[in-house]
Amino acid sequence: MTKQKKQYSQRNASQFNKWRTLFQFLVCKIGYMIRLKLVYRIEVHGTENIPKDNKYIICPNHLSTLDPPMIVGIWPRSVAFMAKKELFDIPFIRWWIDWLGAFAVNRESLGPSTVKTVQEIKASKWVLGIFPQGTRGIPGEIKGVTSGFAGLARLTKCNILPVGITGTNEVKRWPFTGKIVVNIGHIIPFDKDTEAVKDKWIEQIQQLTGFKYIQDPEPIAVNGGVKEND
């Protein structure tokens, strides 16, 4: 009998259990936070804006691989982040992020399994985290933002909580040589107008980080074909 391949794109509420909660606590709230406080002198502002329930999506800007465990470390609830499906093809990384509560997504298209998993997260005590930029950006700029996160919020009836991050892109190893600032914004209600929600997120992230939004160039037609603007 062929062993069925484990699915990492769809979770149920029971998988966000005490064991994953404990593992995330030990790794992020203790392990990473020691480093963040000792090396990066992390500052967190706006914790009063965090809702008491879990019917919202944490939506930070994205600068480095340090961002997900840092958000988990400072958050009052356990956080389940989306992760690109390719990461689950790498054995150790698959095990590591699986136990940290991440689940696989196709960044090109969020399928029904993603919506179901978000509903299951809402049924647990965890909260969902998404990086609307999809991939790491350049300090000082906000680029590559699509309205996919706003569409998912609408489908799952979750509000959006913008979080501005600065300083995680700088690799530091000596005590007190780095500086990370996390500014938590104000809730953006989900809406059928996903472009408006995206624009509100961009506006808040610019205020929270001091970064500037750079709009992706529109493709232009050249000799019957398509060419991107320089």
C-alpha cells in the first residue's frame, strides 16, 4: 500500500494544539526573544491596538526571515503564518515550520484549502499571519503588494491588522548593535472592495515604517507583444 503524502496546505483546528503552542513558545517567545532583546534592542509600540479575539489577520511588511518568529515572539497569541509551498519540499525546514504552525500556500493562487485552513485557525485560539508583499522587500520601500490578502480577509470575514517593521534586515551578532522597531497599527475592517483595503494597508504601513510605496510598473504593448516598463 502506498503511503499517502502528508498535506501541508490544509489544517484543522486540532492541529493548532498544545504541543505546537509549546514548541512555538520555546522557540520564538524564549529563544528568539533573547536574541532580539540582547542583540537588536527590540521596541514594540501599539500593543493596545491588538484585538482580544482572533478574528483578524496580522499583516506586516516583510524585510527578512527574522520577521515571522519575531512577530510570534511579541504576540499574545500563537500565530500561524502562511509559507510558500516550496519550503515544504525541504525535509528539515518542512519539519521545523510545520511544528511552528506554518501551512503551505501557492503564492500565485490561494485555493479553497487556504480558506478552509483560515477558518480552522479562527476555530482555534491561534491567529493568522500574512505578508501582503509575498516576499521580502527592500528597506525604505513597500513593493509587490497585491490585494490577495484583502480577498482572503473578505472570504473568511477577518479584519486586517497592519504591522510596521524596521531593522530586521540588518544582520547583527554583537549585543546591542542592532535596532528593531515594531509599530502595530489600527484594525482595517474587511470589505468587498479589496483594492480599498489594500490601499488602507499601504497607507498605514507607510506611516508605521516611514517607507515609501513604490507601485509596480504597468506592462506596455510593444509590437503586438507585452513589455514591462523600465
